[in-house]
Amino acid sequence: MAITGLTCELNRNTGTYATPVWDAIGLTKDVTLNLEAASADASSRGSGGWREYVQGLKDSSIEFEMVYDPADADFTAIQGAFFNGTTLNVVALDGPSGTSGSQGLRMTCVVENFSRSEPLEEAVTVSVVLKPTPNTDSPPEWFTVP
């Protein structure tokens, strides 16, 4: 079964880390969840003439466009996190946060980019990039709604 982007959700935690209250960020448009890992060369003379690799550090980011709306609570939370250097706890799910089995990356993050675009014949939007930041609760994790 194919999943369309329309059914996916980017959610901001308005509760605590231990007891999250997920708020779907309704102004989002195109969302991209980037996941990658570095590799380290582990080749040796015993590799049979082949290079061998081990997985290194993982990296992630969530990039999205959102409609510009300074009256929206999620918009102001993201804007405030950018200007104040504070963090957000988010989860990018493949379905609604209220649906058991929806899954995606959960992370505490900083807002690395908050750029406004003002096209002549389209709605004003903001391009946002979220990246993980150190936190005492948990590193980024693959999260499944219970």
C-alpha cells in the first residue's frame, strides 16, 4: 500500500519529553526527512582485496516549507526557537500522531534555517531546517505511536 505525503504529519511536542503531547504542524507543505550515516574504511589485508566499511555517525535533518502565518502557534514556536536559540522536540510521522503504528524520526532539535520566500503569485512561505541537538532525554530515535 502506497502512502501519500498528505497523510504524513510533522508534529511538535507541547508536553514534556516523557509525556509528549503531539501537535500536528498544519502549515507545513513539502517535508523531507533526511537520514544518512558516515562510513569508515575498515579494510585490512584479510579483506580479500576488497574495501570493507563500518557504519559511522548518523546524521539527520528535517527540511520543510510552511505557510507564513505569524498568528499560528506552531509558526511562532518555530520562529521563536530560531531567534532565541532554543530547542524543539518534534516527530516526523508517516501517518497521524493519533494512529497506532504511525512511525518516524523523533528528535530534539535546533532551527538551523528560517528563510522567508515572497513569490509574486504564491503564498508567502518559510523554509525551515531542523537538526538534532544534544539533549539529556534521548538522542534522535525511530518512534512508533503505541
